[in-house]
Amino acid sequence: MAKQHILLVDDDPDILEVNRVLLTNEGYEVSVAMTISQTLEKVAVNTYDCIVLDIMLPDGSAYDLPAKLRVYTKAPIIFLSARDQLEDKITGFKVGGDDYMTKPYSLQELSARISAHIRRNMTSDGLLMEFPPLTINLKSREVTLSGRVVHLTNREFDILRLLAETPNVIVPFTRIYSLVWGDDGMCDNHLVMVNISYLRKKMEKAAPDIQFVKTEWGSGYSFAYPPLRNTLRPD
């Protein structure tokens, strides 16, 4: 699965290394830059999910960067600076920053803010489907349920995504088979049922007390939200 990519920009190599180690250990792919010119070069050729930006850099003020970065990316920008006056923070937001943290700072708080901004950005871009406690990441194709990763096959993921796109609406066997298998011929109901069964079992392992995939007898399936309380049932 694709990792979320963070760009750290600071002229202090020690700060870069501490933050890089923290975020790498939390599963992110991390790149670093130490100047405005390096930042622009990297953003022009790479895709980032969040940019953490110091203000005072060797070749200028990063207050000038957000407008230039927006030519290439919609990634959230978090200013991380020793400048802690109110007017500095206000300027950071006015020039296009999404958040502003002052040094010294908590590593845990930095991580939490990065995660929150990435989630918000992905949701607004339609890359994250959230039905608490279920999250479907369309970019990484990762599914989490009650805080646990649910490892699905490509078919199982595509079925779940298809059903979740129209909550509480019946999706016929024929539509599932056509869109997931890419076959407009004779629908194989049994094949759909087998994959639904595997999908359910994996989701039940993560959250035994709730059910998202509902059988619509004689028709197909639907995505139940809010989820149903789990009961014994045939597939």
C-alpha cells in the first residue's frame, strides 16, 4: 500500500532528523529540504500529502512559499517556527498556511496535527470514506475498522467501496458483478456471494458486534449505515 508522503523543510539538520525519524517510525515516507529553492524543486516533481515548513530559511522567508506551492499541490501546509508572536501566526494563515506551531513543540502533537490535516484533506478530495468506526482509504486501498487494519483482496475492497458509495441502497448482483469483475455477460451470483462472505468474515474479525454489509434477499447487498448489530445469519 502506498505510504503517505511528508515534506519537512527546515534549515536546522537536527530538527529535520528528529522529525524525520518520528514520522518514518509512524509509517510515513519522509523527504527533507533546507531551502526555498530545494522545496520548490521537490514539490515540482513529487506528490506530498503534507508539508511542514519553517519560516526563516537561508534563501528567504517561507511566507512567500504557499502561493508558489499551490501551483503544484493542495497538500496542507503546517508552519513550524520559533517565531511565536501573534502577528507571525496571523501572517502564516493569511499567506496560505493551514496550521501554525511554535518551537519548542511536542513531537506527539506535531504527528497528531499532520494526521488530522491529511485526513481532512483526503476527505475533502473524496479519497477517504469515513463511516465510524470504518474508514476506507481510496488512495492506499487500506480499510480500518475499530482501529484495526482489515486486509482485503482487490475484489473484496472493490465490493466494499461500491456498496459504501450508496449507503442503505440495494446494489443488485448484476451491478456488483459487472463493475467489480468488469464483465457484462451472465452474472455469476455464486462468485459474488463467496467474495461477500470472505469480506464479512474479515470485517467481523475486527468488529464482531457490528455489520456493515447487509443481504438484500433475492436482490443483492447494501451497505448499512449506521451499521447493524451483528446476528447469526446465512450469507
